[in-house]
Amino acid sequence: MKLNPINEVLYRIKLAKKYLEEAEKAYGRSDWRTTVSSSQLSAENSGKAVVAFYKIPSWSHDPSHELLEIISTTPLEITEKIERLTEINRLLAPEHGRSTYGEPLRGLTPWEIYSDGDAERSLRMAREAFHYAVAILKELGVDIEV
């Protein structure tokens, strides 16, 4: 089986979009845990969509290190967008574990640790990550229908 990088890019951007839609719906019903979890997964896949243009993304929930690796090979015009996408992923990556397992040492489940503010912040970052990923990929010549 031959890997087609554009197929991986399109797959990841589709995942990012679906998780963002899920986060939006969860926020609308005041489900803060799912908002944060889906926002993190959306941002993660937004980052991995950009990485996939250059190489196969890892299984890590934090693609920020991979985004930093590819930045030196990207056109200068998109460097700032990749840097911001990297920062968003670095900030949201820890939420994968927290939104799944909570804070065991404090005896808190994932449903007990998030507030409206946490959910709104995560959702805002996921929207921004998706926007940047789409913009970056379009500037790289990828035909994306969003």
C-alpha cells in the first residue's frame, strides 16, 4: 500500500472539522468536558493536517514538536501561522489526558474539572487552529473544501 500524503492531509482536516463541530454542539449544551476534549482533538488534527503535507504525523496528541520541525522547510509567508498553530497545540495537548482521566491525585473526574471559561477558551483555540490549518494548506496549494 502506497501512502498518499494529500489523502492524509484531507483525512486530518476532515477529522479536525468534525471534532470542531462536536465541540461547538457540546458547548451549546453546556457539556464542558466534551467541549474541551473535542476542541483538543480538533486542534491536534489541524496541526497534523499541516504536518502530513511534509511527513507522516506521529501518534502523539501533541504535534507541536513536529510543527516546529517542519517550519524551516515551509514558505516564509506561512511561518507565523505555523508558529501560532504550534502554540495552540502545545497549550491544548495536556487536555487530552485531563479530559479523559481527570485529575486522579486530586480525586477529580473529567466532569468536575472544567468550567464554562475553560470550554470557551478551548473552543476558541480550536477554531483558530482550524482556521490556520486551512489557510496554511491553501497557501501550500491544497484544494480544501470546508
